[in-house]
Amino acid sequence: MAPTDLTDPDAFLRSLFDVAVREADPMRCLAEHLGEKPDGRAVVLGAGKASARMAEAVEAAWGPCEGFVITRYGYARPCTGIEIVEAAHPVPDQAGVDATNRLLEIAQGLGPDDTCVMLISGGGSALLCAPAEGLTLADKQDLSAAMLASGMPIGDINGIRKELSSVKGGRLAAAVHPAKLRVLMISDVPGDNPGDIASGPTVGHKGNPELAIRTLADWEVTPPEAIAKFLAAGGAPLAADDPRLDGVENLIVAAPSQSLAAAEAVALKAGVTVRNLGDALEGEARQLAAAQVGAALQIAESGLKRPVLLVSGGECTVTRRGDGVGGPNAEFTLAAAVALKGHPRIHVMACDTDGVDGAAEVAGAIAGPTTLDRSKAKGIDAAAELINNNAHGFFEAIDSQVVTGPTLTNVNDFRAILVLP
């Protein structure tokens, strides 16, 4: 189906998501920011869900390169010279710790005549796992799982991670010193702040352990005893003005706004009026869904003459209260379906551009006028499944999941609500 064909609204929404993902493919967007291969030794390092694809793009432009990159299980790409290692996400594992230690060894071995190109993307926070002295992998695993289940915004999670790491908050850049360092980033964070992408391994961090303690308390997360003591003792911050960070160039090569714009352009070509709600929306998934459904219902009753598309990006969260299998995008879609009550002219899709919604190997889901009827026919109560945080289970049962496999990029959530005349 052509992306401009509206005869199948669900397929049209899926095509827009595919456009958004393709726009952020490192093979399309990285080369123009890479420049010429420097003289002398050049070493490529990196971490994130998109980092292996970014490494592949570097070698496509420069030829075989020396380097070491950490990516999520299943996200490796074939490279000639750059070694690709896989580890766990979103909760780190021992493979991530071992890989991070190897990456640090390589970084610390660089000299003043060397150039390092660092490839950073979302997911790097979990994949770059080097607990601060006195902390263990088990400590960080327990805390990561608790924070993710609490509904805590990703910005707060990454801020706490910085306080507990030997690599985040600029410490990786400090390890690369005195080599020249150029950092290419794909942003998956609201606001595109380089210090928030993968918890800012190449961006200095002043440190604020007191804030970390308050944030954990606000979200009712009890940290492991070793982490509580570490934060109470002041942590181990790296000053934002550390001279080892002088001259580090952090450059964003792909961002959520670019992917939304690409999808918007396709929708406009199809004769759809587009309302971009923003690329940095955050909050509880079901609450954000309620707000956007409210806007869609108003539009539907306004006597519109042509289709209207509401698009947005950012990162939703889910406060886990049930025991189902879900993720923020699927929960957004399920909450929207429940609120819409089978409205005959509104279709909804929400997907994560990395192909993984929460911890499930599912990008997200699509819902439309028949969603509730199809679930009722199978004896499934949509509202009850929402309460149980079982959005993935719900959409799997009615065959409405969006499954992409590894997309090899990551510019966060893509949400679209199509209102037909």
C-alpha cells in the first residue's frame, strides 16, 4: 500500500510509523555529519540500540575501522573492523559490565595523537554499565527494575544513574582524554539534551546526590542499602567543567522532531490536515491517551471536511500496578481504545521507534472502531486488561500488535491518531 492511501486507515498509520523510523536510520543520516576520516589512528567506540547500525554507517563511509561498540541483544550489525558486542536492556547484565570494562580499557589507552569517534544512542544507559566503586551489578539491576516499574520519568531515572556510574555523566569522555573526541548521537530523550542521551557519558555532570535521594523517595522507590549509603555519602560526581572534557564535540545526527516531520510531510501529501502536538511529551501513558482522545473527539464532532492527524513524540511511562505484560505505547493505545468506545471514525497507533515497547519485543499497537468488539468476541474485557497493565497481552489476542523486529535506531515514541470525516 502506498503511504498516501487512506482506504485502509490502520495500514496508513503503520506506513507513517515506517517513514518515521526510516528517517532516523543511521545509514541515511549519519554520513553527512561524519566528515573525512582523520589522519592517524581513529578508533570508533559506542553504545546504544542504534550504535551497531551507526558503526555500520561509519564503515560504509570510511571503510574498515578499529573500534568497539555495545548494543542490545539482537541489534548487532555486520562490521569489518569494529567489534560489536551485545548486552541486556533495559535492565543491565554481566555481559554489559564486561563489555563496558573493555570499552573503558580501549578509551584509556588512547593518546593525544589519536581520534575517537563515539557513537551514542538511546539504550546506552543500560548497556554502558560500570557501577561506581563500592556498588555491584546486582545493586544496579534491583534499582533499575524498581525505577522502571514506578512510572518514574526517564529523565529522572537517567539523572540517578549518573550518580552511580563510573562511565556516565562525562566519565567516558574523561577516560578518552587526551585523545580528540567527536560524539555522534541519536536522541531518544524529550528536549534532545546531549547530557540526557544514554545518561550523558560524554557530557559533564555536576552531580546532585541529594536530588537523587529525594527523587527516589518521591516515587516511593527504596534503593538497595549500598546505593542508599553511597548517595548519602555524596556519590562521586565529575565536575561539569572538568578540563578533560574541553574540546569534546557532541553532535545530534537524528532526533524525534525530524522523524515526526517526515511522517507529517507524507500525511500532508495524502490530503490530511496535521496537528503536531510536540516531540517531547511525557507523562503516564493512559493519562496522555485520555487527553489526546479528548482532542480527537472534539475534532470528530466539529464537522471536519478532510482527515485530521494528531501526531506526537516523547516518552510515556507506566506505573506498574498489575501483573500483565505491557509497555507504554501499547498501554497508550489500549487506554485510547477504551476511551473511544468504538468510535467509528477514529484510529490510533503508538509505537516505539526502536521496535521495543517496554521490555517486550513488540513496537506497539493499533486500535480502531472494531477493537473493542473483537476483544469482546474473545471474552476479553479491555478495561480490565488496562487495569492489569496487560496491553501487550490484549493486542496479541486480537492480532493488533505492531511487530517490527530490531529497527536499528531509536528516536523514542511515535503516536498518531487519525480522525476521518
